[in-house]
Amino acid sequence: MFLLSHSYLPSLRVAMTRAALLAAIASTVACAHTSQVAPSALVANPSNYDGQSVTVAGTAKNPTSLDTRRGTATTYQLCDSACITVIAFGNGNANVSDGSQTTVSGRFRASFGRKQMMTNVLIVGGRIRGSGDAAASSPSP
């Protein structure tokens, strides 16, 4: 049987505490990371980004607001040389206008929907299954 003397216990506790703290910091940094991606890169390789948190910048086209079970949603196309669909939940995303330069962060889905399947969709805000991150949107001047 392995026994530890009392003299080793304090240093063992310190080492375990440091290891736990470092693991917590590393996981926080890893979860907070989002990559900057162009809409055309998402359209060209959607499977490479499926389920990832990304930040996308482009020109907003055809914004529409609607009420859903999850609250107010704004949908629009975000384009450079190609377009993705953005579904933004919450009232803070209602200020997107047609032709405005916009930067959004959210969870990218190669396919999304139950009744109506859509491809290349960025979900911004709201409750995202399987992640605890919040997503944000901000129009560029």
C-alpha cells in the first residue's frame, strides 16, 4: 500500500491546485477563440467550419425581422463574392440595414433547420445547443 507522509501533502496540494488553475485558464482561452472568416471561404468549405464560432464581415442584403418562439430574429444575407445566411436573435441585431457593412460573430452551421433546411447559416445570439458562448453583431461605420 502506498502511503504519503504528512510532509509531502502540502506540496502535493499546491501542485494539484496549480494544475487545476492552469487547466481552467487553458479551457477558457480555447473556448473564447473565434476565427475571422470571409463569407466566400465559408461557402467554399462549409464542412471545415461546421459547428465553429466564427466572425464574419461583409455587406448585409435583404434584412427581415420576425417574431419566433425564441424571440425576435433578424435574418439577412451577408456577402462578399458569395453569401451566407445570418439568423440573429435578440433586439440588438435589428439595426442591420440593406447595403450596410456588418461584422457578426456566431456559430456557423453547414446546414440548419427542421422544416425548411438551409445551408451555410450563421446563428448569432440566442440559445445555441452544445455551446455556452454568446455571439454578437455590430454594424461597421
